[in-house]
Amino acid sequence: MSKNVKTGLIWSFVGVMLAAMYIPIIILIVFSFTGAKALGVWEGFSFELYADLFTNSSILNAFKNSFILAFVSALLATFLGTTAAVGIFYIKKWKKTAAQFVANITMENAEIVTGVTFMMFFLALRLPYGWTTLIIAHTMITTPYVILSVTPKLSQLNPNIYEAGLDLGASPLRSMFTVVVPQLIPGMISGFVMAFALSLDDFIVSKFVNGSVETIPVYLYNALAKRGADPTLRALSSLLFVAIITVLIALNVVSAKRRKRAPVNV
């Protein structure tokens, strides 16, 4: 098989996969600009669904809850994940491997199992389901992603930079925060954005521990279960998709500019 044929097959496969993932989303976005109740029926261009969306107090309240939850849990996950990444990076041999394995369990575990585990854990602690349980659960499930984002930045650092700070008279804590942490900021920002997006999108864990706090994914599920496919949800889903894509593109652009400005180590 020639190289051109192989390249063509690869790009064809990539094209099919991208089409399968994004054509349904594009259709959803297109039909969010018509007031038709049924998806697939075009009744003329209109912002009716978006107007209904921004006057729906239930959706606005769910969006506010999701944003607060995602922001707070992402902040906590960024702090915990950065701390854990630094600790894992500086320990040696089998302990490092064991710590990395434990840190990855949440990502590799089935989300339904994680949700049930949190539910039973909070029940055993007699901790009422609500904001506290949501923040704890979302922080725990997003922290491993921050660790993954920060660890590569640690690997790129000069291994002697921490000791150099100590040799210059800084305390261990000051050397860490003034010498090491500033070098990790790009990874921390990437981890924060990833944690924020994952928290905003989470449904399964939230459903088990949310109590009376309704987030956007939980609202969508309840709305579909009770009232069927509310056309307003097309506008809501479109806005969420565009917002997340915009943030990810902006993050990649900023990261690319940082890499270009970074000095080349010889």
C-alpha cells in the first residue's frame, strides 16, 4: 500500500470520526435559531428560544449553581492537585509509582461507582446532601486532572531549582512558592480550566449527592424526564458548547504564545 493511500485512509477515518461527533452538535446549534417545538422542523430564523432561555428562572438558577460549584471546586482542585503533583514529583522510586496509581483511580473508575461511593460515604458521615457534598465530590473527581496538567511542567523544570532557592537563603516554603510555583502557572491554569469544564459537565456524581441543589446537567435530566424535550434546552446546550470551546481555544492560544516567548534552554 502506497504512502498516499495510507494517508488518505487515515484522514478519511479522522473525518468520519469528527463528523460523527460534531454533526449532531451542529444540527442542534442550527435548530436553536428557530422557534419550532420539534427538532428538525424549521419555522424561520428566530432568537425566540434564547429569549425564553434568559427569562426562565429555573434555568438561570441551575446555571448559577453550576457556575459557583465549578468555580469553587476547580479552585480547590487546583490547589490540591498542584500540591499533590509537587509531592509526587519529589518522592522516589516505588512510592512515586504507588502515589501516581492512587491519584489516577478516580479517573479510571466507573463514574457510577464513584457516585455511589460518595453517596454512601456522606451517608455514613451523616452529612446532608447539598452544597458541601457537591463541592467535596467535584473537588475529588477533578483533582487528578490537575495533577496530570501540572506534572509535565514539573518535569520540564531544572531539578536543582528548588535547592538553589534554599542555597540562597530562602526557607523551604518560600523557595517552593517563589521559585517553583511560578514556573507551574501554565499547568495550573490548564488544570483549572479542565477541572472547571469537567465539573460543569458532570451529571452522574452530582445526581447522587446534590440534594436540593440543581445544576445544569441535573436540570437537563429532570426536564427531559418530566416534560420531554423542551426546545429551550437546544439554546442552553448550544451556549454551553460554544462557551467551553471558546475557553479551550483561548487557553491553547495563550499556551502557544507562552511557548514562543519562553527562552530556549541550551
